Amino acid sequence: MKTHAIKFLKRFAGVVLFVPALAMAAAAIHLDKAPVSTDQQRLQNGARTFVKYCLNCHSASLVRYNQLEKIGFKKEKIEEELIFSGENAGSMMTVAMTPADAEAWFGKAPPDLSLIARAKASGAGSGADYLYTYLRSFYKDKTRPTGWNNKAFDNIGMPHAMWDLQGEATAEVTFDKNNVKNVKLVAPAVPGSMSAEKYDDAVADLVSFLVWMGEPVAGTRKTIGIFVLIFLAGFYVLTHMLGKTYWKNIH
Amino acid sequence: MAANSNFPKYQSDGTRLGNALEWFDARFPLTSLWKAHLSEYYAPKNFNFWYFFGSMAIVVLIIQFVTGIFLVMHYQPNANLTPAGLPIAFESVEYIMREVPGGWFIRYMHSTGASFFFIVIYLHMFRGLLYGSYRKPRELVWIFGVLIFLCLMAIAFMGYLLPWGQMSYWGAQVILSFFSAIPVVGDDISTYIRGDYVVAAATLNRFFALHVCAVPLALLGLVVAHILALHEVGSNNPDGVEIKKFKDENGIPLDGVPFHPQYTIGHDLPANVIMLMFFFAVLFFWPEGGGYFLEYNNFLPADPMATPEHLAPVWYFTAFYSMLRAMTWNFFWIDAKIWGVISMFAGVFILAFLPWLDRSPAKSIRYRGPIFKVLLAFFVVSFAMLCFLGTKGVEYHFFGYTPSKDSSPLSILISGAFHTKLWTIYYFLFFLTMPYWSKIDKCKPVPERVTFK
């Protein structure tokens, strides 16, 4: 009888321990799954978009231009295609604007983007998912000083940098009875130079590049990891066999 | 190390190496140390899975020391900003990750090692609970262990500030501000600890000094004391019986085996290879540990002007953070904050009293009664719950429930705040009522000798 009670309690404890896992499953905001790629062509494409659209205000001051050789750029190509400010390939990807100026002009200095893909991860999704959703969620909003707002980041200070690609996206904004804002994105009224699919592709490439930049060594890390684990598995077999011999005569 | 005098000095076999060893051994207790602590230290032969974690803790300790030394070569405890606006401390960690050859590996070893240290230490401590390893005559072994745990928490807390990210900064800010709740002298104490009115450059520099020098020294000394005390009284085992009671004609315990090589190579080495497989699996494929080993917000540089929306300490502190948050009442006109700090520290220190709280006739769970088994199961639940709730905001509810004005009072039962209080009370009652229930529990008869295969 008693053992039954204990068995029941063990099961109960198991269930209680499992509750947090269930409870955590409820996510807050919906993020689109980012199609992150490690393909070099796509990363290079993302790098070009980054340099053209982001690197004017946002720095990536932890990344050296010549590190882009790791995603397949030739050294001369880097200076030719990506550097417009007379720096050399050994420089960090900084911007001319100082943080103090930026704060005076925009109210808040645009954050450095070197680690943005790692920093933006949350319970709702990976950092890439956030960025992929965010960069496709801008809409025109007359109430904002820049004329732009964002569904994933309400009342954002930054205007839509890639509006010429996506077009002037708009949204239907409604408020429910609890005054909670509800934003429904609709197709751009003024089309951009890219179709919706092409824009999504361009953003996916850009996000892939931001992910790469967050941890350039990630690919190498995983490759080395496979070899380390295979080695340790083999080493375990040897140490296990060796260890057993010491216990053979102990009874 | 009184035991050393029992061993004869080494006699040379006439070879050159033998002569050198004899010369050395006459001047230094080399062979006697080796024998007393390794080759002629007899450990019970019935160790099981739970006895791996002590040696694993030593392996992780070595990893932390070696990688820490290399990190100090490149890390800069400097809160000033680079021209691009990043704090130099924050930037230097990323410099290690990106520019120092192999630096990412060293840094991930250290960050993964921090979490693994707590994983193996928690399991090591739980082993003590299972088999009564803290009971007479091992009270000091246990107390040194509790002090090691305390040092470990101090090191982890200070080390976490060093990358100078958002979580580093605000975690330290919140925890240190709790000291200001101490009546009368509180504000002065927190200012003294921080070296400034807020967490600032002075705090970073002193935490660096304490993290890389002072506390590791204390930790190392305590580890030596922990092992010396253990080897003085001998190891406990899963049966909780003393192997020293039955010795052969040479005074060697009948149920003992030499620690080296049977346990070092025959037991701990393969186990540590398995541990390293888990370690490197995390390091190479999951270094952020789902945001629990490296918190996502800590990839943002410290910004004293912007508090993160959601603040939680690293996972290994969350149980004690929950105990801190459980106190929301101002007893005896003293601020709830200070009761929180007291309960957080009490949660650790109460462990040190275990040897005197436990009055069961049997040490090991194998022979203890149903009350212990049930209460221990719930103790595990309480610790897991407190760990989990510490990672959540105060407004957290289970099952994704959001209370509104007209929700039923029963919704309190699924609120995180209620469970934080409930399981904190359980955690303390488990210890405080132990003298009573451990005595009346129906134990099975304990065998004279260990059970082996």
C-alpha cells in the first residue's frame, strides 16, 4: 500500500516538474520564421544590402572589412564594392557619425549591429526571426515624426531605410475596447523596385548576413564540434575498457 | 596531514632515478602524500553514478582556472566607451571572440564551464542529501562544501558583471541595491560595495580583482580543506555505512579499494569523458544554452540609462532569487526587501546545519523511511519550481494565463507569486522540521557491510 503511495507521489512530482515546460510553450508575439542561409552568394548579397542601407547610420564596429573574405569576397572586391569612405580593408565597419552627434540628431544613437542577431533572440523566436519580421513590418504612419512606424517595434525612431525596395507599405490600425493597438499590414500603395517575394528574399539575405556577423566563427565551431565529439566517443570506449580491467578482480 | 607520518620514506633501488627520488622524498612528503591521498586512500567499493560529480567539479574547476588565465590576458575591465560607443570591457570580450586566435573557444569554455560548475555542484550536493554524506563524522566536509558553494556563487556573480552587457549591469544593480534595505547603514554599505552611487567603473574594477584573484584563492583553499577533511574521516557510500569498522590484518578496510587507480582511472576517468562530451556538445552546438547559459540581453552593451524590460539572474541563481522575491511582507516594521535578502542567504546557510537537523538512524535513502522519500521528492520539486519561477517576471502565471480585473480569486493558485511563496516556505520547512520527522520515520535495518553487486 505504502509503495503505491510513493509511486503515485513520484509520478505526481514528475508531472509537477513538467508543468513549467508546458507553461513556457505559450509564446507572446508572433514572429515569422526567418529562412537563414549560410550560402556564400546569399551572405554576400546580404553584405551589399547591409553596406548600402544600414552602414550609414548603424556601425558594425566589432567586424573588420577583411573578415568578409570568410564569406567569399576577394580582398580587392571588398575595397571596390563595399568601402566608399576611403578606409582600407583592415578597418572596422564604423560610421562617420559619432554617438554624441547621433544622439543630438535622432534622440537616440542607432545601435551597433555587430551582435544584433544574437541580442534580439527571445522566447518568441530567434534573433533572426525577430529581424526578418521587423524589417518587413514597416508602415506609413502620419503621427510619427519620421512618417514611419513598425508593427514589430511600435513607435520606432528609425524610418524605413529600404522603402525604395519594398515600396510605401501601409497598414490598417484599429484599437480594441481595452485600447490595445491592432496593426494589419497591407500591400504597399506605392510599389517599390522589388516585388513582395523579392523583397522578402533580400531581407532574408540581409538577416543571414547579420546572423553571420553576430558570430562569424559559428560555422567553424560546428565543424570542429563534430570531430571533437567523435574523438571523445572513441576515447570513452578506450577509457571504459581500461577502467574495467581495474575492477576485474574486485568482488 | 598527520597521516603522512605513518608512511615510510622512500628507499632507493640504486638506480639514478631512485637516488633522486630518495633525496627528494627525504626533504618533502612526496610518496607519503601520494599514498595518503591516492594509492593508499581506501574508498568504499560500492560507489555509484552519484559519486562522479566530485571529480567532475575538480575537472571543471581546472577548466575555469586555465581558461580564466587566458581570458585575463585579453580582457580589459574598462567601462569607458570606444569611439563607436561600445564599452571597452564589452568590446574586449567580443575582441576575444573574433580577433584572438582560438579566443572564442577559450571564452565559450569559460562561459559553458560556469553553468557546468553549478550543474555538477548541485548534483554533488544532492548526492549528499540522498546518502546522508553530511552526517557524523563528516560535518566539516559538508560545511567546507557549503562554503565552497558560497564562494562559487560570489565568483559567478562577480564574473557575470565583467562582460558589461545589459544583464551584467542590471543584474548587479538590482542585487546590490537590495543591500540598501539594511536599516540605518544600508545605503552606505551598498555605496561601499559598488564604490559609487550606481554600478559603475569602480564596481567593474573591484569585481574584476575579486573575480580573478581574491575569491578563487579562497575557493582553492576551501577545496583543499574539503578534500583533506574527507580523507581524514573517509568517504561515505550509497549504503551509508562506515567501511572502517571492518578491516583486514593490515588495517585496510575490507570493503575499501585504493582510490588510485580503481576510482581515478577505473571510475572517474570514463565518467569525466562523458561529462566532457556533454560539455563540448553545449560548447560547439549550443553555446547560448537557449539563452540560459549566455543571456540574449547580454549581447547588448550595458546602458545605465535603459533598464531591460525583463530582468532575471542567470539560471543557477534563480532559486535563491525566488527566495528573495518571496518576501513581500514588512515584518516588525523592517522592509520586505531586507527580509528577502535574509531569506536568500538563509537558503544557502541553512544547508550548513543539516548535520544537526537530521536525526534519522539511517544515513542512506536506501534504508530511510517513506516520510523522507516523499518530503525529499517534494524538496526537489520545490527547488525546481523556485529555479523556474526565478527566471520569470513577478506577474507570471502558469499555462500562459493572464489575469484580468474580473478573474476568479482561484487564479491566485496558478500565479507565479503564490508558488514562489509556497515553495520557499516548503524549502525552509523541509529543513526546519527535519529534526522531528527524521526521528519518527520508519527506517529499514541498515546492513553491517556495504552491498556490492
